[in-house]
Amino acid sequence: MKKSMALFARLPRVVVSLGAAALLGLLAVPSHGAIITVGGLITVTADDGASFKTGDTFTYSFTFDDQAVDTATETFNARFNAGVSAFSLSRGGANVGTWDPAAGTFAVAPVNNFVAGANSDSVTIQATGSGFPAINGQPFFDVGLSFGFGGVQDFVDTGSGQTFAQVVGVSPLDFTTASSTFAEIRNTNFASPALSMTVAPVPEPATWVMAAGGLACAGWGAWRRRKRA
């Protein structure tokens, strides 16, 4: 009898553990839209004055809600500026060029320009801000990132009112599937160093579901071991 009572005394903690694991699974896979974070590496491929030297690298990241609604009336460029909640750019570990964005602050929510182009099947983000150092003697202008999805997704823009997910046709859009990428770091003369850009993979939602399932199994296993004891 005492062993049975001790078992029931342990049960609430086991149930709480299983419930938390199940809740993690629900939170990890949003059924209506997604918050998407895109990041990767920008590499300088040719010297550009003192500001940028071949081999210099910069890491970028931005976050947006793919349920943001298009605010543009035209049917070729859907605009989602208010959907962007974060944008960052930082130097790599061993840059030789002098330009360092650390002193500046990027303006987000709304970002300067975040567009999905229906004719080009591309996503472009243009970020500006304040406090950035000059680029080769000219004031900083913006960072522009462009991701082409030609042959991967077919964007459809019917005018204002669509969400980002509706325009690009999938939620979440996997930026690692972009068929082309392009980056610019520009001064007010619109000059930019020669750059290449990559996209870093992020954990798939299914990965989080598997992790949640693993936690649930671990909790069940613990309960079974305690029952046998």
C-alpha cells in the first residue's frame, strides 16, 4: 500500500513533464504562419579602397513575420516593411578593411524596404540607419540583400492585402532554397564593394517536433521505471 501511495505521489511531476514536452511541440510548429529568421555570410571578393579588402566577411541576420500584410497597391512588388522586427550586420573575425558597422544602429519596424517581387520571384531587404562610419570617405547609405527564387517558387501578387506567405506561396519560405543571392553595402554615391552572399540553414520545425517527442519519451520512460520500482 505504501509503495502504491509513493507511486501516486510521483505521478503529478511526471504528468507535468509530459505536458511541457507536448506544449513545446505545439509552440514549435505554428499552424498559421511563421516568424522567420534569415542569416548568413557576406564575403568581399575584391578590394574597395581602405574600407573593404578581399576576404573580409560580414554576418547578417533579419527576422520577419510572414503574416505581415502587403501595403503596396501595385501587383508586381508586395511591400512588408512593418513585418521586419530585427536586422543586424557585423564584421567577421579577421577583417583587414576598416569599415565596421558596430557603431551604427539599423532602423527596423518598419525597415526601410522589404519587398517580394512577383515578376522576378525575388525577396529584397534594404536596411538603413544612423551612426555608421563613412565608406571610403562617403556617408553610409544602406545594406541591400536580395534573394532570387526563380525556378523554385512562383510569387503571385494581387495587390495590397495579401500576406507575405500568400504572395510567395509557402509558409515558411526556406531561404536556403534561393537560386541566387546578391548583397550590397553602399555609400551615398551608391558604390558597393564586390560581394558574395550565402544563406545559413536554420533548424527545420520538424527538428523541434522530434526534440519535443524525445522529451515526451524520456518522461514516459522515467514513469515506467518508477512504476517497476
